[in-house]
Amino acid sequence: MKTVLVIGGGVTGLKAASELAGMGYNVSLVEKEDYLGGQVVKHKYYKLAPDLRPAGDVIDPVIKAVESNSNIKVHKHSRVVSVSGSAPEFKAKIKNSKGESEETFGAIVVATGFEHFDPIVKQEYGYGRFKDVVTNSEVEEMLNPNGPTKGELKRPSDGKVPKKIAIFQCVGSRDKQVGNPYCCRVGCVVSTKQAIEIKEKYPDSEVYVYYMDMRMFGRGWEELYGKAMEDYEVIFTRGRGAEVTLKNQQLSLRAEETIMDRPIQHSVDMIILAAGIAAGDGTIEAAKVLGIKQNDYGFLAPKDDFLSPNESSKAGIYIAGADKGPLDIENCIVEGAAVAAKVASNLKN
Amino acid sequence: MKTVLVIGGGVTGLKAASELAGMGYNVSLVEKEDYLGGQVVKHKYYKLAPDLRPAGDVIDPVIKAVESNSNIKVHKHSRVVSVSGSAPEFKAKIKNSKGESEETFGAIVVATGFEHFDPIVKQEYGYGRFKDVVTNSEVEEMLNPNGPTKGELKRPSDGKVPKKIAIFQCVGSRDKQVGNPYCCRVGCVVSTKQAIEIKEKYPDSEVYVYYMDMRMFGRGWEELYGKAMEDYEVIFTRGRGAEVTLKNQQLSLRAEETIMDRPIQHSVDMIILAAGIAAGDGTIEAAKVLGIKQNDYGFLAPKDDFLSPNESSKAGIYIAGADKGPLDIENCIVEGAAVAAKVASNLKN
């Protein structure tokens, strides 16, 4: 049976690898970092929406299924630097610090995931200028007992727990000015989850979420939203974050209330930016090395959005997960399985 | 190789069947109606969001892939009436008008889809009482040149083309009173698509959408929303539909503007209800016959939402698509492939 190359060791790539191995294929999994688990591990996700289930309950077994499978060869800290040939016989050069090796593959799965939008681009929000303007990924790390603040939410400026916290949604999402008109799909639910976690830990804190539309469309998300309002008194205000200023060590925000065009002014101790989802370097690199099509935003383009969602523009090269566009963890796992099916049925025929 | 039973001939079941057959399995596909294609065919979907691509371009090849595959046996107008045994050997009785047959299967995939919420329950909207209050599925049929009005949007009361049209979002969705607190995921995008189709065909018409949050999170959805506002002048107003009245043959609506609590009053010629998504009879019946778990809303519950999204509470019985909860067509197709992978890797081991 042929060997399949999977590029990317986040949830999608891990799931694709273990399903393919389960069907009897040999798999080589190439991951650029020296760990598996992608963004979940990188940003020390602590609890997952909507159930506030420990992230480890999900990512650990997904990693273990790969590491314990003798049909899967894991190349950490490695990159695919060149690919030649065509379906069903590709030759790929895999490079790491020890050197380069070439292997032959029947199919290639690209599961290179996403990277967060860098909010430094939105200068008006003060990220990078004001220490207490942080990203939701940084908050995720803080809320983790194994993170840099041992589970405490702390203001980077003085190490104190903030009392008034504002969360800005859609930072680098739904924003034509920065070239990302699309929705990040996960910002609303992650912010709602973090707001609950903060209120749970610090009941006296005040948490304000500024949003354009609350897009709580996933399993259990709407219920989580109700819980945040009713049980935790998180204050959701419709308005887009416009500007952050710092005067006499006091952070202040301005938001635009979108219905009445009424400006909102508000002094807070910390501002959390729900940073959007962008195509990562790994995705852009894979597109280049493999010569497969990207969409207008740099994400990988399926051969046919409806009919061939997991096939790239090139025969024998498959795509799955958040390298195709923003996607939550639950659906990345489904994508990992779906791409495995497509690879298997194509290799069979 | 074992035979797999797939229950449901909508997009998800069709995709699962063809991927399984592609991997070498024999498949029996059981569909309760006398046609394949599920809701897409039932409601004569004409164009799909976000590309306004003809629905036939998608559903026809998905059906053909099943009908032309000699490894798939299609039982139309049939039901699975009883199942005994356990994984990997189930015996299922399949019944149709000609009688009953029993077959042995290695695995069972449930892909019984959804049904729309029946808006007659929301009496205040007047559906069933006022002829010109229609559902988005009825509009879908009207907009189809092969539909009952040959592609024309017509008021059922007098056969005239309406000039002022209002669309109510979230009918039977995000509504605790009717027991459906969850989001239907597709209402916003379908309404936006229909609004564009109406304005395209009748440029002089006025289309008003009343919504709580515009949840345009899918591929190309946000861009479609922008197009509806900028290119087609569809008027989106934040407010929930509250009541519809009829006086001197004039329809009138009341909506609640949710920011300022300001009531909206509006006379229109037609009201379209974006009816939510509910667990269908086929799903409820399958859960009963197979003895698998449902969630609070009647949808099928995965063994583990993250780790085993396509496995039911019973070994060897799999679930996929909109019988697990609201889902759009693109993602149903991905689910169909994902469940095929899981069946294949489990049957192999």
C-alpha cells in the first residue's frame, strides 16, 4: 500500500494521519515545530468552548493516536522543501537540522492550519504600544495554570488583576481595510468563553464585549452566550472598537455603536483583542512548494468548493482544515477524517 | 469486504455511500422518499449561496456518483424497520411497498438530515392564516423556473408580484419558547441570497430583512452580505419579528428593534419566514429503531463531540450531517466523507 505525506501536525493533520493509518496506509507526518498539536499547544489552550472542557482531553488523545501508531512516521522540526512527480507518485524532499531526505508518496495532504492576524496592523488599537492591550491568545495562555501567569489574568504593565476588561471582536476580521473581509468564525465563541472564565475566577470583575454581530452558530454556542449574559452578567454591546488611548496610565476605549451612530467612551484596565484568522506562513510556503491554488486571502482553494472540498487544484494533492479558511477545532477534526476518505478512495481507483 | 447500510439519501448519505463504495465497500442506501437528494430536491433549490451556483451543478453529480456505482444498491421509498445484532454484524429489516427483506451489515451510517421548523407554531406570524406569509423553502420553490410559479415570486393570495417584501430571520431558531435555543446556521445566508435573487429579478422591489445578528460566517458569506447591501440595496434592520396582522387586505408587521427597544411598524406585500432547522421524523425514527442517543433537541448525539464526531452512542453505528444539528450543504458533503473514513478505519481494525 502506498505511503501518504501529511504536512502539518495540528488537529487536522493528526486526525488525517491516524485515519489513514487506520485504513492501512503508511503515513509520514511533517511538522515544522518541535511539537505536535498546532495552535492548541502553541497557545496553551486551557479550556474549549462550549463545554469548558479541558483542551488536553481533546488534543492529548489526538496526538497519542499518531505517536502510538507504528504506521505513522513523525518528522518534527522539519519542512517539505521540494516536491516533484505527479499523482500517484510524488517525490518529496524533507529537510530538518540533520539534513535532507527524499521519500516517495502516493498522495499529499496539506493541513498547515492558520495563524492569527497580527493586531499591530490596527495601530488605532494600541497593541504593541500599550502593554495592557493583549490578544485573546495571550489571555488563553494566562488562563492556563501551566502558563506564564499560572492561571491568573494579569495586566502586563503592573502584574495586577484587572477589574474592568473590554473585549474587542473582529480585530482583522470583517475588515476590508486590512484585506480580510471574511468572518473568523471563532472570535465570538472564544471571547464569550474567556469572559465566562474571567467572571468565574474574578466575580467582581466587569467584562464588556464590543461586537458587530454575535455569531454563536456552533453546537452549544448560543446556550453559552445566554449563560454569559444571564449567569455571569457579561455585558455585550453592539459596536465596533474604534480607538484605544492611554492617558495618565489609564486605558480608554472608543467604540462605534452601529445602530444609532452614537460613540461609546469607556475607561478600562485591560483590553483583549479577538484577533482574526489569516493564512499562515506554513500554508503560503506549502502552496508555493506544491504549486497549488490559493484564494484571494491566501488560503488554499479547493478544486470545487462543494464537490471536491478536500482536493487541491492539483491531482493527488489534498487540503483540509484551517488552511482552507477559518475553522473551529471540532470541524477541523471532521475535515481530517474527510480528507482521509478522499485520499483512500482515490488511491484505490 | 463487509456491506455498509446508509440510512438517508440526502447529500450527506449520498456522499458517504459513494466514498465507501470508492474504498471498496458494498453499500445499501435506504431512502424513505421515492427520490434521492433530500431537501435540495424536495424544495427544488435553484441556486446555492454564496456563488448563486445552480443547485443542480452540485446535487446532480452527487446523485449520479451513487446511481452509477455498481457497489451501491439503492432502496428508494423504503424504511429500516428493525435492527438486531451488534458491531460488526447487524441484521436490518428493510421495508417497502413490495415487502420486507433482511440483510446483514458490518456498519450502519445514519444520515437522515433535518426538517424545517413548522412556523405555524409561531401563531403571531400568521403563517397558515395569512396567505402571503410564506416560508423561505416556498420562496426557493417559486424562484426555480421548474417550480410551481415558473420562477416568478408571486403572492399566493392574488398571484401578483409583491413590491414590498419583508424577511423575518430566526423563525423557530434562537427561541427558547419553542424549545429551539440554537442557531439554524443557514437562515442568514439563505435570506441574503433570496433577497439578492428577488432584487435581481425585480429591481423595483423593496426587500427588508429583520435580524438579530447577521451570522455570515461561511465561505464567501460576508462578501455576499456586503453585495446585498451595496449592490442590491437590500435593507437590513436589526430587530426581531414580533407580529403580523392583516387589515383591509394589507399585511403589516411589527418588529422589535433590540438596541433601543423601539418598535418598528411596517406595511408590506409579502412576508418570508426563515424557518429554522429541527430534527426530522426520519432522525427520530432512526434513533428509536437503532437505540442511539439524541441530544436535548432530538438531534443525534455523537459519542464524543470532539473526538468521535461521527460515531453514535452505539459501536458500529455512525452519524453524519444535519441529523446531528443544523448544517449547510458544503459541510454536509464533508461530513459524508468523514463518516466514510471512520467506518473504513474501524472495519479494518
